[in-house]
Amino acid sequence: MRVLFAGSPEIAVPVLDTLCAMKEIKVAGVLTNPDSPKGRSGALLPTEVGIAAAGLLRERKADFQVLKPAKLDSGAREQVNALKCDLLISFAYGRIFGPKFLALFPLGGINIHPSLLPRYRGPSPIQAAILNRDGVTGISVQKIALQMDSGDILFQEKLQLTGSETTLALEKTMALKAAQIIGDVLVKIAAGEKFGEPQNQKEASYCSLVAREDALLDWKRGAREIEAEIRAYNPWPLSRTIHKGLELFILKAGLYKKGCELNGSPGEVLGIDKQDGILIQTGEGIVAVTELQYQAKKALFWKDFLNGARNFTGSVLG
């Protein structure tokens, strides 16, 4: 069975590695987003999947064509059609597949989605689960349908959350889990098995693309919400506030459950706890910050940060 793998960020790389190691399939092509400017130099660099694909080719662990079209137009469809693939496999590619593109694959397409569909259809399910402080999330393999994330469920597995996960950590967990489960699904498809369960459309919920402005902290919100935002927006776009006209990233924080007698205005730096860190008042409760970073400066542990930020206690952030 010949397949085209579509993916772009790092979360999709372990799945590509697994596909290239499987005897039951042949990866004929890798579809990823075009190279884009990154870093201070603005040099054009490949996606993480593009980098991994180049490494597999260089090490002769695979033999496929890498495609980086800016649009899935007629030219891109012509390139894909030449590969004669039976199945499309997608994980975080970042673009919508139209009917003309899907028609190129006799067996259709499947998509890996890091949520328990139909919950959190859309581009940011991992962040949504953290923001909503869910106790359980999961991963789904679904048939690709024309309506976003609405196809039949081919496989689904639950994952318990501890309430301390960041998006970065949960993405790594989902990446490894996806690589573990995709093989069994593909073996069934290659064997011609018919399986899958329709989603309950009435239970569908949606998440939107995360924007940089989403991470600007509103200290009038409750401590639980703010703590979840800090975890959800790590590693991007990073929760941030303003201190004396400077942008200040709040990288790590926890709920402060001691010293309930402390009280101040939302955003006020109340003081420190030698074990828990810098204490900041919110609209309801206190967060204890342990890692901070001024824009264009390096990230610092709270004690080191205070050594260079005099009179920080008593200031009001935001």
C-alpha cells in the first residue's frame, strides 16, 4: 500500500519515522508546508517534518519525494497524482484537503487528531484541553471528511491528565502515542477490513487557532484560569504581561494555597514565598511564579530574576 504522509510540526515526526519502518506500506511522498523565515536572521528553514524527511533520505532509511506546495492547487495535485498513492495519512499538516485532492487516493485519507473527537475539532485541541482544565483527553484516528474533523472514528484512546501538563509536554506525549497506534490502523486498512464508528455530531465542540494576543494575561481572571493559560501557551505564544513598559513572559507558575490572608489588587506582586516563588494577586486567588523572562532576555529562575529586578515586589503588572 503506497501512502502520502502530510505533516509539518515536530509532533508529526515520530509518525513519519514509524511509517518508514513499516513493511506493510510504502511511503511514496511527504507533503509539508513550504520553508519559512525563522530566527533573528530570517533565514528560510524547513518544517520539522521537512527536516526529518531530509534526514531519512540522507540516511537511506526511506525513498520518497518531498513536496512543499504553497497551495493544494492543480499543480500540487498533479505532483501528488504522479506518486500513485493509495492512502493519505495526515497529522498536523495545517491545510484543508478539498474534494479534488482527496479524490486522488483510492482508499481516501485518515487523520490523527489529539483529542477525543468529536470534542475539540479544530487546530488547537491540546491547548483547549489544558485551558479547560480537563481531567481526560485522548487521541483519535479518523477518516478524513470534507467537514473538518467530522469523519468516522477508526481508533481512539483516552489519556489521563494530571493538571500540570504544558502544551509542549503534552505534544510530546501525543507524538509518541500516535506513532504507537498508527501501525495497527494501517494494517487493518491494508488487509481490506471495514471498520469505524460515526461521530455523534450533537456532541461536537470546536477550538480555534491560537493567536499571539491570546496569551496576554488578564490578572482580573482567577488564579486557576491564569495558571492553565500559562501551561497552555507554553511553548507558544508564551503568556506575557507588562512590567514598567517592558514585556515580561511568565513561563512557569502554580496555584498558591498558603497565606490566604494576603490580599492585593489584580496583578500586584505581593511578595515571595521561599519555597513557591513570586506571589502575584489575581481576580480570585494567588499564583506563585517560578520562571520569568523579559523580552530579548534569557529565562530565569525566580530568585535569579529578582536579583536583577529591584523593587519588583509591590509593582502592579499589566
